[in-house]
Amino acid sequence: MDVRQMREIPIADFLNAMGIQPQKQKGGILWYNAPYRTERTPSFKVDTNKNVWFDFGIGKGGDIFDLAGEFIGSGDFLLRAAFIAKSGTCPLPILEQPQRSEKKEPAFEDIWVRPLQDAKLLGYLKKRGILADTAIPNCEEVRYRVRGKRYYAIGFRNDAGGLELRNRFFKGCIPPKDISLKHNGSDVCAVFEGFMDYLSAIQLGIIVSDWLVLNSVSNVEKAVKALQGYERIECFLDNDEAGRRTFQRLYECFGEKVIDRSSLYADYKDLNDYLLSQRQV
């Protein structure tokens, strides 16, 4: 796949592969919450006809390579291309071939993990309604370098040993991508799309069972295998098309064992938005 072919990958498909769905659509224009920073009102636009994006919040836009650069904070072409490939939207055999004598840098390197303690990360979580006594037992602090620059983020482990990453400016994953499942000996399992919603459920005091975090709606088939044997599956999925499709897939597999709990936050996008609304009351 050459550069021209990679640029033709639909940006909407690229985002969808990472579990990022539009908040609204008007014709060929899709509006998203910016996927690499936090915002409550969608200001990130994708023109599906031109296959370009623009983020009004930062005044930047471009093609799929420019977008990959915003995700990883790098202008390096190989790192951007590798990130696009890891999203699952395309194979990238050319980057897997030896590059003469030049050593290829990984997207993430010099990774180290410690207990969550950074004041800025805890402050970010507090703004999302998640207090330290909820976050610290469930999350870690991850430090890493990308192309020589040092970054840090909140980390949430998945079952394959990968780390879901989140900070004020970035949402991503140190591969491999997988679900996160916790067995507490219950015959009921609560299902969430992302770990922010899982933490929100703890903060709201509504988890009294086993739990599963998809970490991406694209992991729903892995969830189907993991949920075998549960008597009840309570879904706290987003109130959007991706959330509805995910619920429908689980319902097809497990029937009336699957309960839709999104009515709890029917007027909000997700459980975290609902948590924030409760704290403002």
C-alpha cells in the first residue's frame, strides 16, 4: 500500500476502528468530539466527500496522516503510518520489511509504569468527576517516549497486557488492544465501553457485580466469548449508534439476559456525562 492509497482510507473508517463515533451528521459532514482532547461540544469535523478533517478547537486539520500525527504527537511519517496500520483500517506490509540499515523506532518506547500519583492527571480525573480514591486502585501512571519526546498518561490495563491511555490531550492505547474483565464471583456482569464509564459507575456506586470494559466497540466479539456463563449482563453503553449496535450484538447472542441500563442516563451521551451532571446539582 503506497502513500496515495493510505491517504484514500476514509477518515471516518479510521476513527471507527478505534471506537470513535460521530455525534451528529449533516449530509457528508460528520461531527465528533475531538478524539485526542477533552470537549463536551463537538468541534471536530470530517468531510467524507473530500476525506479531510478540521478541528475548530485548535484550528488545525488535514488528511489521515495529519490526524495520526495529532494522536501520537509526532511529525514522523513512519510513526504516523504505523499508527494508522495498528488501528486496523489497513495492512501495512511495507513498514514490516527491513529498512536497509536504518533502525525503525517504535511508536511507544521507554515505557514505565508506577502507581497513579501525578497531580495533573488526578486533577484531570477530578474534572471528569472521578476522585482519587476511585482512580488510584484501578489505574496506573504511564510514562513513555514517542520520537524522543516524553509523555505521561493515566493507564488502564487490558487482559492482553496492553494499556489504555488517557490524559487531557490524548486518548489511545499501548498495544495489544483487548477487553478488560474482572471476575468477582458474581453471576452478573456490567459492561462498559471505556474505562472512564467504568470509573464513573464506581463513583456513582452502581457496580455490585463482575465487570467488563470493551476499550473499543470493535472488541464486542471478544466480549461475547468472555460473557458466556453469566446469568445477567447489564450494559452501560453510550447513547449513540455505536452503543446501540453493540447492545444489539450482545442481545443477539444472549437474548433477555442482556439488560440495557442506558435509560439511567438517557439525556446524556454516556455515564461520565451523567456523573458530571449529578455533581453540578
